[in-house]
Amino acid sequence: MFFKKTIKRVKETRNWIKDHRQLLMLLLAIVIMLILGGCYAHDHNSLLAIVIAGVAGGNHVVDEPLTTDRSREASPELLLNEIDQQIVKIRPMATPIDQLSRCAGSKHSGSMIVDYYNVDTKPTLTTMRQGYTEPAAGSATDEHVRATIVTEQDEMFDVSDTILVQGVQGYEPDGTTVSNQELVLYVVSRDDNNGLRVQAVNGKKIGDIEGCVPSITRGAVLIRMGRAATELDVMSPQFEAMPHKAQQFCQIFKMQVEESTLQRLANKEVPWTMNDQEEAAIYDMRLGMEKSFLFGVKSKLWDNNKKENVMFTGGIWHQAGKDFVYDDDGFTQESIIDMMREAFTGNAGSKRKILIGGSDLIGRLNKLDYKRVITASDTVTKWGIDFTELRSKFGTLYVLLSEVFDECGMESAGMIIDPEYLQKYTHVPFSAETLNLKASGVRNVDATVLTEASCLVLRYPKAHMRITKV
């Protein structure tokens, strides 16, 4: 009985298949296509991924991992082109100032005109405007324990300041034996009209009067030292440092690159594309900016043809607060030490600075045989630039040839820059914009315009120094 029922069901199934053969063939074909389609999509980087819209206007990638291609498809503006990094990498050795300013960071400026403040240090050195003559042995009185001296800058001294007088020897406690220490004075009072009233710390005994101020010649160097207070002193003369306001103009730097459609389509013997032209344009643009940042003149002119003002940025060469002049005989060990002493002292700046200069200046530095107090080390890389390191007891200089000095006729000149006080202000960051000149009916070309509006300032002028030849 069981076998009869089974045979009957098989016959019914076979008859059903015969009656629905076309439908079964269609379903089988669909299944095969789905299987093959899935394998093909998997083997070809999932090109059949689905991008669906979200409820708030966003896009979503489903059934596939998120890649940069999917990201650009779903959100075209999400991934940025790294243009600024590109400009940093293009021949940095040729434009050290521009390179340094980009690597050190830039402050955004909301205007083309930048106002900034500098805080300088109080002077520490002056000279005697009038000589002071000590009294004769028989005429000294108690009044000569205090003397009135007149300096070139009396206002730089306050009550309780101490002054070191260079070139004038002080005396031992007995007042008669010349000491191996220089004379030190103590400021008792200051008269805006009659000079400084001072008392000698290691003064001279004249007759029976001890602690007299010895003679000081006109032009003697006076160095302001620390203040000295008494045990009961609670207060001290006030000290206020007022910042000095300065102004700089941002300059709009532009460079445009064009390539006609036929030029792009033409066969070429060597690969030369729009990207190659843009790289060459960026290099030329950086060279021009380097010269403006160094030697530009701050000004504003009216262009009568364009009916607009043109703003020009001022170069940092004119902003430096120190100068060092060397003679035509070149550099010696002594002059190098003098130069580094001038660069690193009296300004509270960094102990590592940058020296850039023309080929003649760098050549003179290279001709020296460095030893002992000054040493020249191997190449050191900073801010993406290869420098030669020059070390002394005063500080370290990173030395680099700048052909911009040669191009501007200053091959014998140079500049020492403190990178800590070099500040760049940017009103319009460096950008590359594609111009659609075809659609506007101007020219049948692909066009890109490079733009930056920026300027450089030296926040602490005394920390930077110009180097020139007599």
C-alpha cells in the first residue's frame, strides 16, 4: 500500500513539472544571474555598492566597506585636496623664509591691514655725556661721597639701580688699593635736569674721606645692573613696559596657469601635463613671494586702470632692529665671534637662530678654519631645510645660502632671524581655484588660479639682525 502511494506522488510531481517547465527555467536563470553577479561585484572591488539617501539629506553606503572612492561618491566635498602641503614640499631650499613661515604656522587675519604690538626690553647700556672729575686730595668733603653724573640716557636708570662702569677700576675696602674689579655705582636719586646722583660701592679714599666716586671720562660705558634695596624697603620704583604699535599690509599674490584643450589632447614626446605646469607656477610664485617678504616696501597705490588700490607688503629686511657691518677683508675668527655676540646678546631672544645670505657672504664664512670657540658641524635638517650648523658660546646659527640675495644684488649681505619671533599673517590662505573659462565663453582652456594674501612681521625687531659689508 505504501509503495503504491509513493509511486502515485512521483507521477503527480512529474506531471506538475511538465506543466510548469517554463516558470521553473526562468526562476533557475534568475538564481544563476544573482550568484554570478555577486561574484563579479566582489571580484571587482564591489562596484555594485548601493548609495542611499538618509532622512536628513545625507548619503549612506550599504553592503560595502567605506573607501575613498565611496566617500567621494557619497560626499564629494568631505575629502580635501592637500594643496598647502604641496606648496611646502616644492623646492623649500630656494625659499627659506617662505618655507619657515609655513612650517612655523600662520595666524588668520580678518583684514588686509594687520596691526600688531611689539614689546621691547628696557635699555641696559649707555655712555657718559659729560666727564666727572674727582676732587683734589685737600678739597674732598663729605659732599663728594655722592657725585652727580650726566649720561646719554638718564631716564633708563631708577633709584636703587646699580651701575657698572666699564674701564674704570674700583678700590679695595681700604679705599687706597686699586681693585681688580670695575667701579660699581648706586643710584641715590635722579634729577631730570641735572643727571643722576650716585654713590660708589667700591669707591676711593681721597684725603680723609672714604667712598668717594673716582674720575670717570666722557664716553665711558655704563651698564645698568640689578636694584639694591634696604631691609625696610617695601616698595621699589615702578616699572611699566608699554607695547609699541606697528602696522603691516597683506599683499595678494596670484599666479594663473592655462592649457588649451587641443594642447591637452595632443600627443607629446615627453609627459607634460597641467599638474607639471602648476608645480612650475607654484615654484615661481614662491620665489616672488620670498623677495617680497624679504625686501618689499609697505605701501598702497591707486591703479587708475583698475580703479582700485593695490597693497604692497613690507619686507622683514627693513624691520630688523640690529645691524652688523663687516669690512672688505672678510671674516676672521674674531669678527665671527663679534657677529654672534651682537646677534645673541642684548635682546633676550632664542639661542638658535637662522643666518641666510648671498653667495659672497656664505663663501666668506666657508673659507674660515673653525676651531675651539667656533665650530662648524655637519648638515642639520630643520623645517624641511638642510642647514649647516655654526656653534659658539653665545648660541647656534643655522646657515643657509639664499640665492634671492644674489638675484636682488645683495650677494655680500645676509640676515640673522630668530624663528621664534617671525610671524606670518594670512588673510586668504593659499588655494587653487579652477576657472570655467569654457562655459563663460572666454577661452577654450583649462585654467587654474593660485592665490594667497599674506604678510610677515618681526614681532621682536631687536632679535633679528642685518649683515652688510662696508
